[in-house]
Amino acid sequence: MAGSTHTVSNQAPPLVGYDVYTADRVLTSAVDRHLPPPVLDEAHGELAALGRASGSAQVQEWGVQANEHPPRLRTHDRYGHRVDEVDFHPAWHRLLGKGVAAGLTAAWNRPGGHVRRAAAFLVWTQVEAGNLCPLSMTHAAVPALRADPALAGEWEPRLTSTIYDRELRPAHLKPSALFGMGMTEKQGGSDVRANTTAATPLAEAGTYTLTGHKWFCSAPMSDGFLVLAQAEEGLTCFLVPRVLEDGSRNPFLLQRLKDKLGNRSNASAEVEFAGTWARRVGEEGRGVRTIIDMVAATRLDCVLGSAGLMRQAVAQAVHHCTHREVFGAKLVDKPLMRNVLADLALESEAATTLALRLAAAYDDGGEQERALLRIAVPTAKYWVTKRCTPVTVEAAECLGGNGYVEESGLPRLVRESPLNSVWEGAGNVQALDVLRVLQREPQALNAYLQEVGRARGADHRLDGAIKGLLTELADLEGIEARARRLTERLALVLQGSLLVRFAPPEVADAFCAARLGGDGGAAFGTLPHTLGLASVVERARPV
């Protein structure tokens, strides 16, 4: 019989049994700001229900299980027939079903749909980020399919359904469908114009067979995939169904699953096409143009996903420090720790505020807002996703050794944190996209300047940063080598302008001082000590 050696004390309770949405003051304020009043009550009710589920012990355990039991590839059945299937833990299907039911693929056809979905995406990411991959691609496939009205009419009702059907069956027999995509190949990566997968036309108009491969194909058990292949007129977009109308399997040869740093619950596969049937989407030779809106939508989801990871990391850090005592006082009240937490909270609030503003631009849909999105999405994708890793690492450090232990949940956030910076075009790709927009679409820069100009005169550091940005934009010498620096400044000025307009004064003051005024260091916890940091930390506390 083991004797008792000590009493467990001074350990923070688990952050569980709370409403992830309602406990996030920044997110709820953004939803209030951007949604039209007629749908606000309904949206708050839906989001609070998802928030309570997300904070429940049961759903959080699903997230743990889905990551502890990663997907498993089965290329053949027991008799030697190719099946090319991936088996997932039941928790994966529960998470995916909950996400579909919460409308995470249903933004395009309801009032305020993009803001509502963005808030739900940010909340659901905090449970388990892997299942957001198929949800994101399914959502983003809608604008690409609209390049072919007949295809959109057939598939869009399935993609926007709130019913989850996991079975591989002909799509016309299913109430819903999920989509994946396959763009990159071994030899090209982000340079998709180097793709070699070949499309051979069939007798039926608009149909082809594909021969080739994709180096990264996420969510390989989806019902359909948008892929790029070379047709006679050049790079073209195609829809590849997993199961054909007669019930037979379309050749979709899964070679192996990637052994990834994070995102362990989600399957990412290498796939080969060998006479694979496909339907053309859009015109031949216009593949990049066809998928560009899909790419923009998934890039915004990368911003939302990173904002969600940062929010959960900061919530865990503040929660821990609120309950933990050191040297006779709560850790959260220690001046140096308060500085660290406030600095982390600034980064999280700036990310959430920017992400929801971009979602609102999608809902607006006007010419000015579309122009803003063309420059602001790659800008935000570059910067917010890059900030995610240092935030999650610092937040884990706030828990000390506990934060380095798997049971805390912080290591999973740390492993997940670099992903959104890599997917949908890594940092250089985003920065170069920003340059292309600046050079080719003057209306996008005008929309950006009008947006940040709404805060002009409210903070002298923001005004100085805008002036410095204009100076940089006027200097074209060595512009490609300066693309990252310029994109970072665009992001910080945009975040600062939004916080000056919408955040409490102490938040805007601290952000402008540290991020725009040069009064902060390279590490977190280097804010000026004279600022109202206690209020910043309290605002980030999950209530």
C-alpha cells in the first residue's frame, strides 16, 4: 500500500467546461461590429452553443483522441484488391460531423455567413485544428465551381449542407459532400505552372482522363477534389470525383501518407492518377484564374486558424497564471509576467480583429471591399501565420515545465503553429503576391489606404507608420528583396488602424507603442512598463 507523501496544491485547474466563444471578448465584439442586427441574436446563439461544445470535456477529449490515433492508409483489401482508403479514429468523424453541422462549409448563401463562419472557425480550431482542413477546402471550393454554373448547381448544395456523410458513395446518392484539392507536384511545389500531370480529352464534352501525380493531397477520403493538370491549351482546373456515378472507384492511387510535424489527425497523401476520370472546371488554360478565389478563401482560413491557435495558447497562459502563486502572489500580478501576457494578448487580439474584418469584406462583396481583400488577404496570411509560432511557444513557457508536457495541450498547439504559414503558399509566395497586386492593381492599394486612413489622426505613432509606409511604397529600388519587410509593414499598419478604431484605448496604445512606435523589443514581455497592461491581460482572460 502506497503512503501519501504530499498534498497537491497550487496547480491551475484544467481550462474546461466553459464557453470558448462567449469567453472571448475580442471575438464577440468583432461579431457585434460586423454582423447586421437582424441576424445578430441568432448568430450569438449558434456561436455560444458551439463555444460550449468546444469547451466541454467530452469534445476536448475527442481532439486528444484524434491526434493520439492518427489516420492509417489501407492500399489493398485482404484479397489484394486496391481500395486506397484511409481509416480514421471515431473521434475524427465526431469532430468533422460537428464542424459540418455548425455551418463551417455553409457561408456562401446566408446573411453575414462569412463573419458567422469565421467566428465559428476560430472557435472550433481551439478544439482540434486538423479537421478544419477538409472543412476549409470544402468551403473554398464553392467560388471555383461557380466558374461552371452547371457544376455549381450540381455540387454546391452538397458542399454547403450541414449533414455529414462519411461513406464513399456516388455523390448523387449523398446528402452532402466534402472536397479536397491537389495542386502541387514533386518538381514544382508552389510553381504550379511547372505541373506535368496530363489531361487527355474524352468523347464527352468537358470530360478527360488524368495521368500524373500530386505530392500533397490533403483529406484524401473526400468525395471530390479540385486539381490542376495540363490540357492542350495549358494549365486547367478539373473536378475529380472519388467514386464514379456507376459506383465504381475512380483510379485514385494513394502512395503513402505524410508523416508530419503537426496536424497529425488529418491525412495528407501522395496520390497518383492513372486514367483517372475528371470533369473540366472553367476554360482550358485558365486553371490558375479558376482556382484563384478558392486559394484566397483558404488563405483567409489560414489567418483564422492561426488566430484560433493563438487565442487558445494565450487563454491557457492567462488561465494558468491567474491560478498559480509564486513568491506570495498570483503569477498574473507579477509585473514581468503581466508584461509577457499583455504582449501575447496584443498579438492575439490584433490577429482576431484583422481576420474578422476580412471576413466582413467577403460578406459585403462590394467593389471596394473586393479590392481590399486582394491586398489584405496575402498580407494577413503572411504576417498572422508567421506570428503564430512565437506566440504559442511563449505561451507554453508561461506554464513552465507543465507547458512542455503533452497533457497540457500546449505542445500540440506548438506543433500545429507553423502549418498555416506553409500551406497555401509560404511566406515568400505571399510577399511576392502582395508585390504583384501593388504593381498591377492600383485600386487595391487605394482601398487599403482608405481603410487605414479611417484611423488617421487618432494616434501619432500610427500616423508616422502610415507616412513611413508611403515612403517605402514610393521607392521601387530592390523591391523584391524588400517584399517581406514591406508586407510586414502593411500588416502592422492595418492591424494598428483597426485596433485604434475598435479596441479599448489601453490595447491600441500598447500596440501602437510596441509595434509601430518602436517602443518594444524582439521578445515578448518588452512593452513599456507605464502602459495599462493589467487591463490588457484581463481582457484576454477566458471568463
